Amino acid sequence: MADELEKIRREIDRLDDELAALIEARAAQARKIGELKAGAAAYRPERESQILRRVMQQARVLAPERMASVFREIISACRGLEESIRVSYLGPEGTFSEQALRKHFGGAVEALPVASVDEAFRRCEAGGAQFTVVPAENSTEGVVGRTLDLLVATPLRICAEIELRVQQNLLSKADSLRAVRKIYSHAQSLAQCNGWLAQNLPHVERVPVASNAEAAQRAAQEQASAAIAGQAAGERYGLNALARSIEDDPNNTTRFLVLGNVEPAPSGRDRTSLVLSAENKPGAVHALLTPLAEHGVSMTRIESRPARARASLWEYLFFIDLEGHQKDAKVAAALAALRAKAPYLKILGSYPVAIS
């Protein structure tokens, strides 16, 4: 048995050496691309999406998502040879926004935590970061209204999306649930765990804060307090996990958007997001959506939000996601027809569909 183990280990060492040489060769090619681009953006979400989907199809022993995770870091390291990238996100460190950022961009970027979604947008708009990662919607609690409102006015474009499976944990310096007198968390996380809290800690005070990482910071300073947050926040602030996976929906997932000044080309599996208004009269919304059916374009989401600058109390904007890229023939034809009908229309971006 010992001889067989040693033989396998030598083979692993040989394969590791081959992998290291191949990664070095890939990095050299990435550096050449950076030189040829002469200052053009290194981050191309459509290209990265195509690479990840291709290697995931080759996974046999590893799970496809594990294969994608390995290649994300290789892509990130090679991208860093072309350009130093800064990405703003809702901080402090340890938030789900930071997890989403690392899942998508890998470790070879500078992550810039800020105090609010508004500041994440502003930092990127002002040039302090090339990109920003912001939460857009949760499978349990729905859309993040503030993000949608900011999308209307920003010059930034959506260039990618990220789906993050969200595991909520009850974290504390305390040793047991009985010792907890106060729970801090973001309002959405409190709502995602409402059933569990009602059953297990029905009389404990719930205090909403700006982020789950802030909740963890506060819980770390108060012996009888707890935070609802992810595992990364607990590790960062030295908290015990009194209970894990306390979210009411076992498939609880948050969708994040990457915004910047990059316009991705078609990747082969894309989504287009837009916002438009409708005239305040019967049948106006139906008439606006007719071009989608006429041109065979599938709508995957529609959300309404009150228009912030409006003459009437009941004027709304409609946020719509479509299957396909705005350069696809069918989507382009549908958008042209929509422009002719809608009083206001803004394309927020076309970008690759999220990879798990």
C-alpha cells in the first residue's frame, strides 16, 4: 500500500509541475494580449464567460462549479498582468457583496469597501474604481429598490451578473442562544430568517443595520448580542456560529450586478436589462410588451417602481430583463419597436448570464 501511495504522489507531483508550466505559459500569452490592447480594458466578461462554460463542460471528476472556481482564479491572476483593477462594493469587509465580488473577479483585484450602495455607484462613476458590485434582488425578498433607482440615473452600464447562494448564520460571542438579547443584521437578512427567528428567538430584539458585516462588528463588541451574517463575516470578526443555515428558504440566492464602462459583446448566452415608462392610460403596458412577443423575445423579469421625478403620484417605471443580447437580430428589432412606443427607454446593459 505504501509503495502504491508513493507512486500516486509522484504522479501528482508530475502533473502539478505540468500545470504550473501551463499556467505560466497562459500568463505569458495574457501579458502579450495586454501589450497588444495598448490600454484597452483587460476585463472582458463575455470572453471569461465563454472560457468558464467551456471548461465546466470538461469536468468529469470535479463538479463543474469547482472547475469554474479554479479557472476563475487563473483568469483573475492573468488579468492582473494586463491591468490593475479596483472594484467598489457595499462594505465593510465580510459582506455578501464582497463574497460575490471575489466569486466573480477572483483574488487579483483591489476590493474597495464603501458605506452604502449609493457610495459604491459614486466611487465608480467618479473613476475611483473601474467597476462596482451591487445587490439587485433576492430570491426570497425580491428586488433591492435602491439599486434599481440608481440604475435609472447612472451613466454606468451592467456588464455582468453574479448569483450567490446565501447561507445565513447566527453569530455571537455568546455561548448559547439563551444568552442572546439582541440581533443585528441587514433588513433583508432579518426578513429572510423571519420564520427561524420567530420559532427560536421570538422575544429577542431585532436591530436592522446597513450591512451584515456591520452587524458582525457590533456583535463582536457586545457579549449578549448576535449577528445574522455569512461565514466570512464570522471568521473575520471572531464570532461563534450558534446556528447555521437559518434562512427560511433553503435555496436562498442573491443576484448581484457588475457595473462599469465596459460593453460586453455577445457571448452566446446573454441577458439584456432595460427600464422604460408607459403612458398613463388603459392597456399601455400591454401595448409596450407586444413587440417582444411579435419578435419572439422572451422576457424573464418585470418589476415596477414609482418614478422618482414624476408629474403624477401614480407614474411608474418598468424594469425588464430579456433573453439575448441587444445586438442579436430579434432583440434589436424588438428594442427598436419599443423605442417607438415608450415615452422613456434606457438600455441598462447586455451581459453574460451568471455562471453558478
